[in-house]
Amino acid sequence: MHSSCSDGALAPSDVMARAAYHGATVVALTDHDQLAGLDEARAAAQALGMRFVNGVEISVTWRAITLHIVGLNFDTQSPELVNGLQVMAQGRAQRAQKIADQLAQAGVEGMFEAALVHAGGRVDLLSRTHFARELVARKKATSVRSVFQDYLVAGKPGYVSHEWCSLAQAVGWITGAGGVAVFAHPGRCIHAHEGDELELLHEFVALGGRAIEVVTGSHSKNQYKKYTQIAQDFGLFASRGSDFHSSNESKMEAGKVPELPHGLIGVESLFG
Ligand code: AMP
Ligand code: MN
């Protein structure tokens, strides 16, 4: 789940309240490249009687593909992790300026300042989602999801290719901080050949990755089956996530996620 400490619309404590309302018992806040919401989320989750797991979703560039690696149950004070994420945040700020410049060239002016308002003034967490919300507000698109068909993606205005950290860095920072690295929504990252996906999975496991997200709003039923088989073939623990950003932008509600398919072992079983 995401909070306003990255590109979610709600404060960390409000996200936890929604998850508790929907009956969640074990939860993680997984803001993009940010740890700032964890203390507030942990306090709220525990007050609501839920088990809270530290989380983060790290953006990775692998062979020109962007993918997301979730870290769970790590030490939030780990210097390598904290410093690595700080560099990522600087990259976000620079990318946002380039996105705004591109949009201005396409005739959509003043987007840096406008997106920044959606990000609560925090230049270091500026996401495409903040640009998307402003494009919806300006009636350039009817929904955040439809923005990603006409803007901010390859070949469309506002697209900037960006170098995030490497897979080895993301997995290394997480495992070095005592956490578990999870390959997030794999079905959304790979548009290339199946062979690439298998190589990526082998590389992830060789680097110390231990889990894969099987159930998520961005997977189809067929993908549930596919990644169940992959989890079993690669000996990976399984996770399920709503990828909640806000109630009108996300396919799943916070804390309201289907059960894992039979035959999988939930990643939370690693946390004692
Ligand atoms: P960023 O990390 O700034 O590039 O933004 C990535 C975020 O944009 C994702 O986590 C999603 O929340 C959102 N996003 C990307 N693609 C889509 C899409 N096709 N539909 C809706 N949201 C998207
Ligand atoms: Mn993601």
C-alpha cells in the first residue's frame, strides 16, 4: 500500500485505518523509494491491532525495463538502504523537471509547480502519479489510469526514460538491512520475451531475492496461475498486495486482497 509519503493520496495512518476496516491482520506500507511514512503507519497499525511489517517498493532499471522490488521487514536505519534511497529521491526530482519540460513542449505548461502541489511540496517524491492527477484536474484525461495511455509513457508527451538503481543494488540494500526482497507485480514489468523473464527471475534469486508477488490488482487470473507455478518452480515465498493508492485510482482496496492460491507459502511466514 502507498501513502502520501510517495504517490498515494492518503496519509499513512489513514491507509492503515482503511486496511483495518477491511479486515487485514498483517500489513506493510510500501511507498515508492521512501521510508518516511513507516513510523506513522506502524503506530497506527499497531493501535488498530494489526501486525505491521516495514516496507518499501524500490524502482529498478533492468535491461532498460523498469521493475519494482518490494523490501519487507528490514531495519529502517540501515545506512546503505537509507543512502541508496536518498540518491533515488534526487533522481526523482531531476526526472520531474524533465517530465515538466516535455509536457511544456507539448503545450501543457506549468506542470512542475502544479504536480508539486499534489506531492505536498516534496520535490524528492514527485511521481508520474502526481503529474497524472494534475492532467486529470486540467481535463486532459478522464482518469489517472487513462493518463497512462496518452501521456507519461513511451512515445507519448511527458515520457522521460530514467535510470533507477540496479537489481543488485535494490536486492542488496534490502537483504543487507535484514529484509526480504520481493519481486513486485511481475506481470506488469515484462513486456519483452519470456526468455528475458526467466533470466530476470534467475538473477533475482541468485542475488538473494526470496519472494514474488502473485496476487495483485495488476494481475489477471491467468497471471495468478502463471506466477503460482513460477513461485513453486523457483522456490519462492508468495506475497499479495493491493497496490492501493486511493479509492478511486486503485483496482483493490487497502487490506481487501484475495487469498493466495493453494500450494503457496505466504512471505509473512518468514517473519516469525
Ligand atoms: P513513477 O515511479 O513516478 O514512474 O510512477 C509509477 C507509478 O505510476 C506506479 O506506481 C503507478 O502508481 C502509476 N502508474 C504507472 N503506470 C500506470 C498505469 N498504466 N495505470 C495507472 N497507474 C500507473
Ligand atoms: Mn509498483
